[in-house]
Amino acid sequence: MSSSDRPRVRTGGIFTIARLLRESPILVVGITIFGLLVLVAIFEPVINNALLHGNRSTELGLYDVHMPSSREHFFGTDERGRDVLALQFTGLRNSLLVGMLAGAMSLGISVILATVAGYVGGRTETVITAITNSWLIIPSWPVIAILVLYVAKVSLLDLALVLAAFGWPSATRVMTAQIASLKSRPYVDLAKLNGFRSASIMFREVLPNFLPYIVLSFSYAVAYNIMAETGLRVIGLGPQTVVSLGELINFSLYAGTLAQGYYLVALCPIVMLVLIFASLNFINLGMEEVYNPRLKKITGL
């Protein structure tokens, strides 16, 4: 029987966006806020081009320092003569870029390793689990700080790679156990009876049914990596020529903007980060609300 003649196995549990939005209003709020932030980040060059009349948001001395809020500068200017609102958009773009790049890379590693380990089992699972557990005991924060100090000085991509290198183990360990439980489901047995190969079953039958957890893991990974990037930038590590929300907080701390009464300069990047983390948390809570049986009171616990 050719692969085209084989009956397709129906995979239960694949979520739809409509179902998620219908069952969890908090998920709607999270997706809406995060979606708007992503749109602003994507169109940051266009928005800032209109705000700054073709100038770059990072250009020093473009305006007078610490100008108050006005129609031309909604949040005023900072201690370096830059438009505060335009800087927030640039910082948002770069922070989201690092978080989503690092999150996608670390999650990709986790999904591949967990799918292979959980489905194949045996020695393969033992080896992958041993590597994962060994990686978990490495003191990641000081190692990341050293690598960022000496390796990721210039590029956001380098910074994302460093963060991704230490972001995959915990998700891999949890996913492996989950996927191991999925391989005993009836649709997997049916796929085997119809002659599907192991690779096809893993990535076409088992993995799609694991998609809700992958989305949830990605949301957590993005939040973790943005937080890590912010922490590194606040203490002065990372690409010094690239503005991010953490770098803007660093600027404010060293310039003493709060002590001088320039509250918008200091608070704007913090508020932007709060919006990012709140929206991701709403998404996580919404996904849990839809897919966690205990939250849905299915189990009665």
C-alpha cells in the first residue's frame, strides 16, 4: 500500500483558535495585548520614521534634553536628547526579538529531543535524559553572564543563541514524560497497524496532539528569555550598541532620572515590560484554563 493510499489517522485534541478564545476570555486579553505589542515591534521602523521625521530613535542630541511631554514628543526626551516614546518602540522590538528567537531555538531543541526520547524510549531516552539532567545542574546564570561578556558583545543573535543554549533542558524533561504517555494512545496503535513509520508517527501523529503544550512552553520560554535579557542588560552586559528595554532601564539608573524627577524616562520601559509579562501570563493562564482538567473541574479534584 502506498503512502497516499493509507487512511489518515485522526488526531484528537488538536486545538483551534476559535475554541480557545471561546472557552477562555483571559486568553483573549493576553493574545490581544501581546499581538498589539508584536505589531508595534514589527512596524517600529514605520512608526518611528513618522514620529521622528526620518531620524533614528537612537540618534544622540537630536532634541534638547529632558523636554516635557508635548504633541511632538508624547513622553518628552531623555538625558541624551532622544525621543522617549520612539526609544520604547525600538527597545520593545529588540527585547521581543531576543525573547522570541531564543524561545523558538530552545523550544525547537526541546521538542526534537523530547519527541525522540519519549517515543523511542529505551537507551535513547536514557542517553537524552542523562544529557538533559547534566545540563540542568550547570549554574546557568554565571555561565551565561561570562559568555555574554566575551561572546555576545555585538549581535542580538549571539545573545539569543547563548540564552537558548541554557533554556532547553527543563522543558525537555517535562515534554519527554508527556510524549511517553501519548505513544500509548489508540491513534498511535492505529497508525502502526496502517504501516506508518516511527518518524511519521512521531512528527505527524504524536507531536500535533502535543501542540497546546508546545504553545504554552513557547510562551514561558519567551517570558523567561526576555527576563534574562533584561537582567543582563540592566547590569551592563550584552550588545552595547543595541537598545532594548533592559538597556533603557540601565540608562535611567546610571543617569539618575528618578532622583531628578524625570519619571517617564525611567518608568516607560518598566511599564512596557509589565505589559509583555502580563500578556504572556494571561496567555499561559488561558491555556491552562482550557487544557488543565483540574482547572476545568473535570476530575472533580
